[in-house]
Amino acid sequence: MSDSALSSPRVRFAPSPTGYLHVGGARTALFNWLFARHLGGTFILRIEDTDFERSSEEMVQGILDGMSWLGLSWDEGPFFQSQRLSLYRRMAEQLVASGHAYYCFCTKEELEQRRAQAAAVGRPPMYDRRCRQLVPAESQMRRAAGEASAIRFRVPDGGSTSWDDAVFGRVEFANAEIEDFVLLRSDGVPTYHLSVVADDLDMRLTHIIRGADHISNTPKQILQYRALGAPLPVFAHVPLILGPDKTRLSKRHGATSVMAYKEMGIVPEAFRNFLALLGWSPGPAHKDREIFSSEDLIQMFALDGISKSNAVFDNDKLAWFNTEYIRAYDSAKLLPLIETEWRAAGFQATRSPQEILAAIDLLKPRARSLKDFAGPFRAYFGDCFEFDPAAVAKFLADPALPALLCELGTRYAAVPEFTESGAEEILRAFAAEKGIKAGALINGSRVALTGQAVAPSLFAVMVTLGRDRVVQRLATVAHPQSSG
């Protein structure tokens, strides 16, 4: 690969819209994006939608939404293979004309029968190359007569096909193990092997960064590059992502769609940071570091940091990243994400902007998910919230407590200034006066004010809610099933 290609690389992410953007695809997109941004190159988005029966506009939109949520902006595209069919047909005919491909008239039924016969006698179920023997004149005559034909690539008889992979090093396949693969089906629809090479050449790609499950496809694509006299791009195959049980990541391990993690309340930067470290490392100088901003990742990313070993998706680790990012976010930056959760939950905040930001500051060290702000944290942002029945049963069971809390509220209403230290002093003095433990009032007040048994410091909660709300909620604690 030339120095100019390395200084200004062109890479792509090319998902198939037969499903939503999943974790493995998102990581591939991220690695391509980081590589392009690191070297000032071009990141192209291409939608491989030639599986017309399974592709859908809904899935295309899901891919675009997932990319946008992750912040992976593309420089060119999206290009759709369904709109580029003439390019693939021209390339297939070019390979026929140069003798590197041929017309195949075998029907689907004949091929299935021969594969079954080969398997029955222990031979590999590869195409037997019977149409490869046809002379061009006979092929043209049969086509002119209207006989349906596919186009197959003429794999060399001997030798091998190899390349130096940027991740796995030297990889080699014996040509005898590669069947004469179909380039263009009899209905004119290209196979993956043809369309991917035609597009990668047409888009002048310098590096192909993709999942290791494509390694077996690579020799078929390299053969086409060589047949066309085109220089090879750099291939970098990224190891797979496994579940905790070391099997390939699937729905049984939890969500695999990127947008499902958004719906779980994951912060996009947390997911991006987590995803980047699945199979990539910034090097020994940063071996004890895990939090990296997007700018950090762009600055540090290099292909030689990609591991040869499969990565393991750890949901607990993702949850840790999420809590770290929520804690570190400025509250004003966090607010739009929280507002999205409120809308989804049908919740309307009723406090002032300053009060909302102060409440977020108080709560974000305790949040595991953005969902918390639309669930157990609702009481901080409005007066419509639910009480946790277990908290009520544990801390508001004493029939004398509601009256005591109501009276405590009147003490707060009478003081000229409402501060954390002042609120604590009043509560403890009140407890001593009434001959009860301060803890009973603290726990009962916490449930009365937030609906939850666990919260930040009670007196910080009181100041964040404001005296009027504190007095009102302590006065109405006699019926704590719901509030608002």
C-alpha cells in the first residue's frame, strides 16, 4: 500500500439491512471510523441491500439511527448496492471477456443433486466445474437460445491465494479448496463476492477493516483483484465478540442491537468507549486506564492494537462504564438525554431549569442508567411519583410516624433559612424532644420525600427539593401509595 494511501485512507462500513445494527457491526463501524479520523481519511457508509427479500427500509433506518446515536458520522454515502446493479453486471462481463469467469447453465436442482452425491461418497460438496469446459461459442449459443445462466469465477487450478493481514499476519488458502464461486446469479443479482469487490474498487478503498468471519471470503475477493489487475487494499480482520460463556454473542446473552442499549439507558459515549476496548488496546503505556474520550480514541487508534483473540462482551463492565460516564457528565449535557427518557416514560418535569440541574448534580453519582431519572428519581423533578411498597412497609409502618413527620415539617416551615446543616439540626433536636431515634425520622422522611428507601444524604435531598416541597410531602405522608 502506498504512502499516500496510508496518509489519507479510504475505509467503509458496509452493513446488510437484514437486521438492526448489532454490537459486532457497530464495533466494525467504530474501528473504521477511528482509523479514518486518526489519519484524516474518509469514512464511507455503504448499505449492502441486494438481499431483496430480507432487506427493508426499517432496517436501513435502524442502522442509520444506531450510527447516529454512537456519533459515527460518515463522509460519503450512504450508498445502496440495489442502485448499483449495472456496475456489478459490467464487472462480471469484464471477467468473462478476460477469461477469468464463465457462464454456468447448471440449475439449482442439478447442483443440489451433485452436492448430495459428493457428500455421500465423502467428497467436498464443491461445484464440479462442468460448465467450465464449455467453449465460448457454445455458451453464447445457449444464452442466445434463452437458457438461463449464472457467471462463475474461474479459480486457478493450483497454487494458493494469500495475503498479509494487518491483524492475523500471513494467511493462505490453497486454491484447490476454493470452488468456482458464483459472481452473478442467473437472475442478474450479484453475489456478495462480486458486489463487494466492485464497490471497494469503485470507491477506491485502501483498507478493508471487517470481522474475522470474512476471512474465508477474502481469497475469493483477492482473486478478483488480481484478475482485474488492481492493487490489493490492506485487509484487517477483527476477532469476534463472544458472550460470557465464550460462545458467539447472541440474543441469549442479552441485547445485541445497538439501539436496545440506548433504550436501556446507556450513555452513547460510554457504549463507544466500552466497544472500542472490545478487541483493541491503546498499548502498554495505558494498560491500567479504561476511560477514553472520543478524542483520546482517535489519537491513539492503530490497527496494530487490535487483538488476535476474540473479545468477551461483559454486561457488568458496560454498566460500570455507564455509571462512570453519567457521573462525569456535566448536568446540562446530561439533561437532553434524560429528557428523552422522560418523554418515553410519559413524565413531565415541573421544576425550574436551575432546580432540575441541581437535582441531576445530586443524583448522577448514584445513577446506573439514564432510566433511573425517569423511574426511582422522579420525585426530584416533579410531584408525580410512585412509592416503593417495600420502602413504605419498612420505614413508614409505625402508625405514629406520619403525625411526627407532619409536625417536623411545621418546624421546617418556621425557620428563616433552610440549609443542610440547619435541617439536620432541627431533625435531631426534634427526635430528642420526642424521645425517638433520629434514624426513624431520617428513614421515614427519606421515603416520604422520594418514595425510595435509598437516596443521597437526606438533608441534601431536602435542600434540593426546597422547603415548600419538603413541608408539603411530610404533611401528606399518611397516604404514601403515590404522589401527585
